[in-house]
Amino acid sequence: QVPQWQNNRSEGASLYILDPDGHKLELHVGDWRSRLTAAKANPFTEEMEFFL
């Protein structure tokens, strides 16, 4: 069993695990377009700005 260091709260399927040395790894399904669309719909902070 692989220890998880965080539950998924982001857009799409993601897995946050620790490697055997304790390094944090993030595995995400999707591409930059889907993640940007989700961030625009639900910004991480009120101060978040998008420059396109």
C-alpha cells in the first residue's frame, strides 16, 4: 500500500502519494486546458488572475 499525503480536491482524477523516501508525488489525469478551465470556474484564491 502506498501512503497518500493529500486527498484529491482538484479537477479530474488525481492521486497524491509519498514515494519510499517520503517525497511528495502528484499524479493527474487531464491536460492543461481542462485544469485551466476548472481553475477559472473555481479559482484557488480571490486574487488569482489569468493572462491569456
